[in-house]
Amino acid sequence: MSSLPANSSSPSASWANWLQLHLVVLAWGFTGPLGRLISLPPVETVAWRTGMAALGLAVVARMLRAGLNVGGHTALKLLGNGLLVGGHWMLFFLAVKLGNVSVAMAALPTTMIWCSLLEPLFEKGRRISRLELGMGVLMVLAVGLIFRVEFAYWQGFAAGLGCAFVGALFAVINKHLVAREHFAVISCYQMAGACVGAVAVLVGQWLLGTSPQSPQTADWVWLLVLSQVCTVGAYAAYMNVLRHLSVFSINVVYNLEPVYGIVLAALLFGDKERMSGGFYLGTGIILMAVVVTPWLQARARSAGDTRRKT
């Protein structure tokens, strides 16, 4: 989702940059527990989160002197892609409600294999490598293991896999949209699009006889944390880290998001988040595949460059 290129780790990178990156990933990992703490259904949660985040990002854009006028054509593209963000988060919070935070978080890393399958459809000449195919098969087996040992949560895990697919579709499309505009402007439009999509779903539910729920007093606190800390603040800090650390380094730490989310959920909710050994084995295999794949890809590229030079 970044709009700035990330170079190799720069000399200016320091422990403060690494700490900031871990805090960003911790904030994103806290999203799952917040989904349980907020009493609202998934659609209402997304509507409030994205609406409040869009306002926060508009303020950030103003402070950074980034104009929000991007032209009608670009605005429609960003708003349209924002609908995918809304769908992604609605499915995520649905996974939390149908299962639990651990189940939702375990499904998120499968975004990698979805991206590998989708990118060839959007990029000419892009093919699925044998490495990606092999890791994809490994992840499918791990997913099958999780379904087998935690069948009681199959609905939540299925929603989590759908969330990962929509997130991958958003990422692949977003890759072609982010190069020209400031990150705060892009994110503001996408949050607005996600909010419009969520409100449209609420209107449809209302027409079918289901009235939207209003936030309770405690919900306002958690919605502020979710929208301003875990969305606006975390993304702004992430964009700053991109200037100092390599893409590889960032991706390795980013893959800790499910770990942080599962640990936080266990600390907050105790036995309600305790899963079987098979679940943690399957989740560990998925995380291992996600962490190892970029390293193996980098080695393969390095070996290929060496052969071409000789």
C-alpha cells in the first residue's frame, strides 16, 4: 500500500526506525482485539472506522500541504479501490465475530499466495514461479490442517481467507495507483470509498428491515484508537519507516502482525483465545512460508544476477 519507494536500508536507519516499525505492526496487530472490544457488528465498525480515518487523513494531508484535488478520474479510481478496503475489513471483523481473533489473524498471511495468483492477471509477462507455487501448496496444506483441527471455527476461518483474498486484490490494484499522489491523499480517498461502501451496505440492510446499531459509550474510545492510532497514525509512521529500511526488512517485521495479534488477544481474552496445538502448528507453517519466501526469492535473484555477469 506504500506510495514511496523503499531503498535498501540506509545509513540513517537506527534502532529508533526499527522500534517505530515494530510499533506500527503492533498497532495493526491490535486491530483484531479491537474488533472484539467494539460491540458493533462488522459493517457498522467499518463505517465508523473508515469515516473517522478519512477525516483524520484529510487533516494530515492539510498539515503536510498535500492537495486533495486529484481530478475526477483519479478520485473515482481511488474511491473504487477503497470499496475493496471496506470489503476486506468487513470480512476481517466478521471473521473475528464468527471465530475469534486468533482464527482471523491466522488467515491473514495467506494474502501472499493470493497476490501470487492475482498478479499475473494484472501484469503482462508476470508468471507464478516454482518457488511461489511450492510455498502456495505448503500454505494450502497448513490451511487444511487448521480447518481439520479447528472445524468449530470454520466459518470464521473461511471469512478470514476471504478477507485475505480481497486484501490481495486491493494490494495488486493499488500498486498501479499509488505512484503519483501523496500517501495521505490516496489513503483519504480510499477510506472515504470504504466508508461509502459500508454505508451502502447498511442502507441495504435497513431496507431489508435490519436497523443499524449505534456505538455504545465505550465503543467511541475503541473506535478512536482503531481509526486514529491503528489506521492514520500507524500508516503515517509506516511511510516514514519506508524511507530508512529496506522492503525486505519491512516485510519480515510486517509478518509478525498475526503473532502480535494472537498474543494480544490471548492476554486480553484468556481462554477464549486458546487454540489446539494443531492450530498453532498450521499457523506456524503459514508464517514460516511467508517469512522464508522473500529470502529465497532474494537469493534466487542474486544467483541469477551472478550468472548473467559471468
